[in-house]
Amino acid sequence: MAHSGFTRGWSWYVKRMRVMSASEIAHRVVEQGGILRMRLEYSLRKVYGRRNQLRAEDFSFCRAPGACLPELPWEFAPDATAIDDLLAGRLRPLGGDWRWQPEPDTWYRAPDTGRIWPQGFFADLPCRAGNPYGDVRVAWEPSRLQQLIALALLTRRAAGDVADRACVLLELQLRSWVAANPPLAGIHYVSAMECALRLISTCHAVDMVRHRLTGHHETWTSVVRLVASHAPFIAKRLSRYSSCNNHTIAECAGLVYAGLLFPELEGADRWRRIGLDTLAREADRQILADGGSAEQTFWYLTLVSDLYGLVAELCRHTDTPLASGISAAVERARRFLRRFAESPTALPRIGDSDDGYALSPHLRLSWQAEPPDAGASHTSFAASGYTVIGERRAPQGRLILDHGPLGIAPTFGHGHADALSVLLDVGEEPVLIDTGTFTYNGEAEWRAYFRGTRAHNTLTLDATDQARQETRFIWSHPFACRLALNEALPDGGVRLLAVHDGYVADFGVRHWRGVAYRPGGGWFIWDRLEGYGSHDVELNWHIGVPVLPQADDFRLMLRGGRSLGLRIHGGTAQIRRADEAPIAGWCSNHYGTRTAIDTICVRHVGPLPCEFISEFRFDADIRTSDAESDVAHFRSRTQ
């Protein structure tokens, strides 16, 4: 069942340890010893003296007369408002509001609450969910310093005073951050991933405008101090074992950057070696054979693909050998992403998403693959578990059936309980939508809802999820899905049939879903729950366009006067919108924000087996004979 709250008491630690191996527990004990040493170092202020001895002129990256990093593909066309915001130091991170000021507290001001995060040794700070300051993920966003990339692009592409102001502000923000965040102090050292992303963006931003720097010595000194404090910290805090996911990829990318660009630093060779070796080892684990994400999240696949791509470009630029597996993983991830969208902003929001980027929202590194063949309108990704029918721009649209696993074992942390969910776009309008993520560290009820089954276009049994939410980032009892039928029909139609076992262990119930596509007609979805006993079954359709109820069905209103009829058999339907008890009728298009939507909730309370039939009809109805034939075919395959 979706939990009403997650606490970080003893129960949290017990649940966390349950997913750890004996070797991981030993590693965590050693890691705590490392934190004790860092605490002593912090207390004695030894780290400050070492940092202040660094001189920018001793580093080839700082002395270089020209760019040291490869040119990257950008999409940067800010309007006047965006330029004004950049030059005013204003950001709206993840639903919050933040503006740079020269005061040190700028970097500790919570964009979502306005409160000031405490300073002190990083491991002592109360940054978990339920703290009194806000969502730490929102506070971290400005300190990734990725806005410096936008300022660098503005410096390069604008003229006159605008370019000058952009470059000056870039330098001021960078120097301000380094001065306000001494090593090991404050919330911005809590996450090694955050340190890695900050290191990468800083190197790129300053490299892009090195010929225009005004505070040359102070700026380069700040760069050196940041890298020299971040890289050793990342190496000591590398995400391993059950925490090995996209964080590990970001951290290793940061180590490669530090090792290749600052070879004069003690430890540089080791950082480069650890980074490249780990990235090579993780390439086939985190990017599946079909290019999909092992974490079952499209957004983090883009992040991982971009990080691998940045490392690949850097290695090529510096003539550094790169494992062939990395290049192959990048290419297949890019092909996968291009099958689903033309840009990161158009990606379906399947699985967790925190709207974070590897380097900048303006980077288009993972979107360089050739678009798929327009004739290949029926594609199945067996490893990641998605089948796509149609194209977004086509008159009858595109449907995605999710028949993949929950995520990366043993925590499955960024996956959602969305087995057999479908998404439908018609003419690029989102008709059946994934409702998104909304929050990681906010109210537990909202975190539980958005990652739970009821927030997806699938069936829920007795108000329980298809897997069990243990904490905000741990699932247990993962489901398994299987695509049982993938059939192209002579008339150009398609039939899919899939099944999941998420309700078998607790209820002895299995969910089958059949999808039929008929050219010129529409989409037909058949659901069957097989089992015994009386149950409360709920089918939810989360709608991204206006809904007009009619006598026996619903009309989904599209642009240009078109509409899509929806008729549902098998239960009692009602529209839920902006409800909070229980939560229903919401979507989150961006992390930290939520918007009311219409959710069509269809319920059946009674004995099993039971069936639902949902017909999505365009101007020409699905023929009754086709629907009957499809149902009979699906039933025959479930015997």
C-alpha cells in the first residue's frame, strides 16, 4: 500500500540495510571512518591551508591561451525576458525563486522557503525530508553553477554591454560561490554528485570565455580551489553497491574531468583511472542493450547519456584512450531517446525526474543521433520493456506500452509502479499522460502518490501499489512484466498483450492488458484481472487535454476542432480533479510544481475475474467486429 509517511528513524535504517550485502555493510563502516577523518580535518582547518597554497599559474588548464575543452552542440536562443533574468542573476529553480546577491548567504538561501540553510560540517546537517529548511534538491540547483554555462553562451553570442555584463557576472558568481563554501562545509558538500556536476560546469563555463575574463587571476584561482576541494571529496564518497546509479556516472565524469584537466594535482592519475574504469564497467549495466535506462526513467537516461557523451568528447579532444563499450552505450542511448522525442523537453516523464541536467538545459549532445525511419512506426524495446506504436505527429498519434521492470535492484529507487501503463499522444497533444514526479523530499504523501500505481494509466487493486514502497527511494516486492503478444496485422493494425505479477504474491491476482490499434479507427485497450475473491479494482486514465463528459462516454478535446471519443465498459466512471483526500487529478510537468488535470477513474467492486474495455475512437468508430475479434484473441492467449 502507498505509505502515508516515511521516517528516518530506526525503521529507515533497517529497511536500508535489508538491501545491502555483507560487503556493502563493511564498505559503509569504512566510509564512516572516512567521514570521521574528514570531520577532524574540518575541525583543524588543515584543508584551508592546503587550498590557499594553490596557485592558478601552476596549472596548464589555467595558463592555456585557447580553449581546452571540445566545442559542444548548443540550442541557445533566449528571449529578452530570459536575458534580463540571466543578467539579474535570477533563477527559478524547480518551482522556487532565487537571485544571486554578493552576500555569502545567497548560496544558502532556500529557493522554495526563503529560509537560510545552516552551515557547518556537511555530515551534520539536517537535509533529509522533514527538515525545517526546505527541499535540499531545490537548494542545490543554483549551486550546480550551470547558470554559468548560459552566461558563457550569452557572452559569446551577444554583443557590446550585454556580453560584458554576462562575463562579469559569471566571474562574480563563481568567485562568490567558492568564497562562501569552504571545503566540507555546508549542504553543497552533502552530495558527491552535486560536487561533480559543479566541477564540470565550472570548467566548461570558464573555458568558453577565458579570452574575456576581467578578474583573470581571482577567477582562475577560484576554479583551482573548487576542483582541488571537490575531486578528492568525490573520490572518497563515490556511490557504490546499492547506491550505484546515475549518481555514480556523474561522480566518475567529474573525476575524469579533474584528472585530465588538472594533472598537476596530487591524485589526478588515480581520479582519471577510477573514473574511466568505473564508467566502462557501468556502461552496459546502466544503458541496456536496446538503449533504454536500467533505472526505468527517461530523464535520467538523458542525464547519463549526456555525461557519457561529455566524457567521450573530452577523451577524444585530449587523445585519451576510451573503452569501446562507452561509445557503443552512448550511441544506443541516443537512438533510444530519438525514438521517443526530438528534444529533452519532449520526453515522456516515465519514472523519476528531477529536471536536472549533466551540464546545461541548452546542451543537445544526446540528440545528435539520426531520427528513426518514419516508416518504422511499430518498435519494441525488449530489454527496457517499451513498445511504441505510431508517431506523435501522425493524425492517430503514438501509443507507448510500458511492460518493463521496476528499476535497478536492489533498491529500484527511481522506478515507478507503472506496470502496463500506456501513454498516448495525438498530433503532439498529450492525451494519456504520465503524471510525473513532483517531489523527492517534500510531503511524503505526494512522493508516495506520484511514484505509485494510481498516478499511472493502469489498474490498481484494493488501493495498493504493484510493488511495496519502503522509503522514498526503496521499493520491495518488485513486479515482473512479460510481453506475450506483439502482432502486426494485415490491415496495418497492431495487437499487443502483456501481463504483470505485482498482485500475485499478496492477492493471487494477475493483470493482463491488451492493446489494439486500427488505422482509421482508433485505439482499443482491454484489461483483465484473473484471480479469486472480491476486490476493489480501479482503472485510472490521466488526461492531458480538456474532457467533456457525455451521456455514455467522454469526449477528449483536441486542437483544431478534433476530438477523441472514450467509451469505457466494466465499471462506474467519474472524473477526479485536484482532489487531496485521497490524492487524485494532478500532474507534475516539472519538479516542484503540480497542476490539476482530469483523471477518469473507473471502479469495479466485486468478484474476480473482471474486465475493462476502453475504446478511444476518432471520427470513424472502431468497428464492433474488430473489437470483438480483438477481445476473443486476447482471451485465447491468456488461457
